[in-house]
Amino acid sequence: MQSEVREPPVFRGDGTDKFSVHEWEDLVDTYLRKRGIPMSEHYHEILSRLMGKAKDIVRITLRSNTSLRPSENPRVIFDILKQHFSEVRFSSMPLADFYGTIPAVGENPVEYWVRLNKAVDVAEEALNRLGRQMDNPCQEAAMMFVKYCPDPTLSAIFRLRAPDKWTASEVQEHLDRYQTEQKEQLAVKSKRNVAVRNATAHTQSPIESEIAASGLPVVPSDNVNASTPSPPQSDDNCIKTLIGLLDRALFQNSQTEMRCPQPSQPPTRACKVCRSQEHSTLAHCRRQRLCLACFQPGHIKRNCANSQPSTGNQFAQLPQGTPTLK
């Protein structure tokens, strides 16, 4: 098993390291623990994993400060490295920095809880360097979270008791329950959105096919659903869209009819004998066997004595070019 333990990488401290100094510390601790290396050998083992700038700083610091005894307390090597290469800057007021850790805009409760615990770790490490320590770091983090919880629902629960009456385990329990409820709500919301999208698409598909056949642009149902978070609003938008499309169809049809010329029909001329619009003068004379010139029975036009019709006879045949009386 010891041969399968992966050795930690070398730490240089020149910006080319793959891991940060804190991550490298965890890798070295895991390696020393799994290999079962005695505490007396930790100093030389850790020092052998340093090169370049990091190794120079550790050696110079240990030589300048003879009170540090790395053979007895090898953790001082990690402290020296974190003091020079850590991305976290330690101030002279670590507790003030910790108590100033409040939720950021848009930060959820889980993210704030993680950031609080990191802040308390930094404060505890800074206090240790100053020869001080926190009495109960977990309790301090729990009190801060209860006081500044960014979620209204969780905040209402935490107000049931004083901040110092909540433990870190109780806060973690409520956060686990909060995450479970959030996942369930997201799953239900996702299923509801899919159902609404399918129902809207099924309802609009016959209408869209008819509109597409008429040559009008079809509005996709996905675009309507993307802007409608709830079914009632989706139905209203669908109805408004449908009414708009139908109005456009009626308008275009009316424009098309106006542009198409109507077929010209010959004007109907009334019968000169009876003034009826249902038949012509020729049909009337043929049916009643009348003269086409004087409209009298007993002879035909070529035998008619009135070859020149009188102007006083209102039923006489009018000369060509004379307007017809209406």
C-alpha cells in the first residue's frame, strides 16, 4: 500500500506551481500520513519537497530565527510558506475581518456558509501566529450565519431562537434540508415547463399549419413559451398572437380582392316594348310575333309601312347612335 501512495509535487513559489500553498500543504500531510513517516523525519521530508525561491525563504527564515525548531514542530515550515506565498492576506485584526464577513449580493445560503467557514479558518490561523486562539470557531461561524442568513425562509427559522443558541450542526442540518428542497422545486418547475411547452405546441400546431398554407409567417410556439413563466399567461399570449395573425390574414385577403379586377359584364338593355329587364326586345317581338320596327302584330319589319318610325311613338325603334330612354 505504501508504494501506491503518490508523492506530492515540488513547491517552488515562483508562480509556476500547479497547486496553491494551502493545497500543497494538504497533499504533503496526506502523503506523510499514508506513508506512516515518523514525526522526527517530517522536517527533512517537507524540506526535500521544496525548491527555488520557496526553499531559500524557508532556510533563511529558520537560520535567522533560531527559536523556531522545525525538527520538533515541522508545521513552522508550512507557516513560513503561507506567510510568503499564500493568496490570503492576514491582517493584524483577524477577528474584525471575520466579523465583517457578510453575504454578498446574490449569494445563496450555502455559498455564504462555505465562505464563513473559510474566513474563520483564516482568522484562527492569524490568531495562532499572534499567540492567541478562538474559543469555539464553529460556534462563531454559526452565530454569524444565523445573524446574516441571506435566505428569508431560513432567516425566519433562525429567528425562533437567539443566535448563540444555535450550533454549527443544527445550521448544517437546516442547510442540507434547504438544498434538498431547492432541488425538488427545480425538478418540479422543470417538469411543469416541459408540460406547458408540449401542451402549447400541441394546441397551436393545427392553427400554424393553416396559417402556413395561407402564406403568412408562423410564430414558433417555443418563442411564446420562452417569455411565459405560467400557463395562464401563456394562454393569453397564444390567443393574442392568433388574433393578430387572423387579422393580418383578413387584411391581406381584402387587399388581394381589391387588386383583382372584376370581370366586365355587358350592360343589360331593357325591352323596348314592355320595359322589362328580364328579356330583350328581339325575344319579346319573336314571342309575340310583333314587328321589330313598329312593334305591331300582323307583319314583319321589311313589310312595315312605317319604315321611318315616328318621333312621337315612345315604343318606336330609335335610330342608331340615339341614347336609349331609361
